Amino acid sequence: MGRAERKYDYVVVGHVSRDVVAATGAEQPGGTAFYAGLQAARLGLRTLVVTAGVPDEVRALLAPWRGELDVAIQPAAETTCFEASGTGFDRILRIRAWAGEIAPPAEGELDAAILHLAPIARETPAQAFGEAGRSARFVGITPQGLIRRWGEDGGIAHVALEQDELPRDLDALVISATELAACGAAMDAAVDRGAVASVTAGEGGAEVITRDGVERAPALRVVEPTDDLGAGDVYAAAFFASLANGAHPRTAMQRGQAASLHKLSEPGPVAIAGSARIVELAGA
């Protein structure tokens, strides 16, 4: 099915969250679905975010960007809320509210060239979305939310990612270096089945893993980040979009790095770059 025949180029499924900055109490939209969806839209892709939460809250969070992407909200009693303190690898997250699992859409509703499963709090069980993903030309996942568990105090711990938590028909996945211990075995199994994996490590650069081996690349540029929230999410969107468009995995990695670098340059979603700027920064 070609581009003109599909309703969307990029569908990302995951919670749009209400993020609270512990130090100030300020609130802002968060979640991989938000940042990756906005990155995909700024790459020129027709984008849909599928999420769950209190509809009025989610609409208010996304109001400034509703002209850039479409949003489908499954009503829930609460909107997922994270409290964040610290930055980078030292960031500490607590879950203050959870919108629950996202129900898989009816057959044909995920009419997308690229499907990105983007859980942040165990909301997209892979088995539920396995059949839905079959209609997409390309399926990617950022599984950070599948390894998270939390108790009554909201404190988050990581558990191992099971192989059957990943979609069987998976084309690519992205994790951070901090998630490697929990995700490594399942990632290796996915690569053995033909998926392309990437591991990001901030100033340590990134690597891409395929059946042919591992390619590593240093960071395009080491910068003092103005705001690192969402940097990994925009990396994933640029990486998936490039792979789906036929780019070599190394080129896709470099474009992901460029998207992430630009995101670090300014606070908030204003720093999510378009295609021309990403290609310029990546040099590819």
C-alpha cells in the first residue's frame, strides 16, 4: 500500500503524560508518544498519536501543537503523571497517576506506513498490538515502559524485558544504555529475527546492531544540554523514519543523533527539528 493510499505515515501509540518538575511544580506535556509524534510530524509525515487519559487534560496539554498532528484519546479516569527530578542518567521519575492500558484498535484503524509502539508505563502490551501492527509497513518499538514497575510510592524499578513482550513482526527498536541490562537479551533475540536495534548513550554516542554486527558512532557533538527531555524519543522517530525510507542503518543512526542534538539545544518542543536541519547536522 503506497503513501497516497494510507491515512497516516506515522502512528505512535503510548501515553501522553502530564510531567511535573519536582523542583518547581511546573507542568508540561511528556511521553515518548508526544515527542516522537511531534518529531515525525516535523519530518513531514502525516502523524497520529494514539493515547489514553482524561480527554480534556490531554487536549489541553497538546493544544499548542494540535495543528501539527492528529490525536486519538481513549478516555480514562486519570492521565498518566510523572514527577521528575534531576537530568540525564541521574533523572529520577515517580509515577503519580496511570491511565491504564491502551486498548488495541479495531482491524484497519491503524492505517499507517510506520507504527511506533511507545510505552512509558506498560500501556501497550505487545500481544494486543501484534495483529494491528501487521497492517503497517514498518513496526518499531521503544520498550522503556515495558521494563518499568512501580509501587505505592510511585518509585520506578526496572525488570527484565521478556522476548514475548516484543512484537513478533518487529523491524526496529531503540533503547538507552541505562536500559541495556534489562533489555539486552530480548533485543538480541529480536536482532536474530531480523530487527535493527540501536542503543543510545548520550555523550557516549550510539550504536546500531544488525545480524551483520555492530557499528558505533561517537556523539555528533558534545553539548551542555539546555533541556534533555525527549532527546531519546526524537532520536527514535528519526531513526525509524529513516530506516522505513530505506536508509542504511548507520545513516539512520546519524539522523537520530542529529535530531537528538537539536533537541538538546533549546528547551521544550521548539527544539524539535525538521528534515533539512537533521540532514544538515548529520551530514548524511
